Amino acid sequence: MPFKMSQFVFWSGVYNAGLALFLLFPALYRLVGLNVPPVLAWLISGFLAFTSAVLILSSRDLPGRAAFVYWEALLRYVAALVLIPAGLLGDIGWIAAPLGLVDLAIGLVYMFGLPRELGLSHSNLLRDRTTCKIEE
């Protein structure tokens, strides 16, 4: 079965939704060793729920909405930059480091898979120049 970016984007949106749901329950995330104050976890959960919706909707029309996914790659890099050191050196729990590595991997797939599959440059994706605009 060939790799399709739209399916990857869809399933990464589902992954975000799962994380959002998971972070709503402090007893649950503390079981796996994540030590985050509930208010912060709920804030992050809301953010993840929003990005989940953006990714799932973007997967339905990837050529038209690819810029949203491309910018999500940048968010994934920021998450990795925060989570990996916090998991290894901080007190939020070691589980944060693998979660950061997953974010890094997803961001790399977005950033290099989108231009390849859609035939668009990084510059065009960054500036939302993904479709041909017809001037009247």
C-alpha cells in the first residue's frame, strides 16, 4: 500500500485527539509518569483538540489546506524542543521525551512529505501559495 500524506495527516490528527482526551484525566496521565499540573494539562488538551480538528479537516483537501499542515510541522518542532529536554532533565516525567521524539518525527514527515507529494516548494507552503489563483 503506497504512503499517502492525506492519510498520515488524518491519523496524526486522530493521535492529537487521543492525547487531548488523555490529558483531561490527571489520574490517567500520572499512571504513565507524566507530572503536569491539571490546569496546564487541560490547556494543552484544548490546544491539541484544536490542532486535531485542523489536521483532520485538512486531510480532506490536502492540496488546498496544506499550509495549515506545514505550519503544524513548526509547532511539532517547538513541542519537541520543549518536551525532550523537559522529559530528560526536568521533573515532568521521562515519558515526555518519547512524546517529543514522536512530535519531531511527525513534523519531519509533514515538512518533507508535503512538498514531495504536492510538488510545492517549502516557500509556497509556508506562504500558503498552494493553489493557482485565477484573476478576473
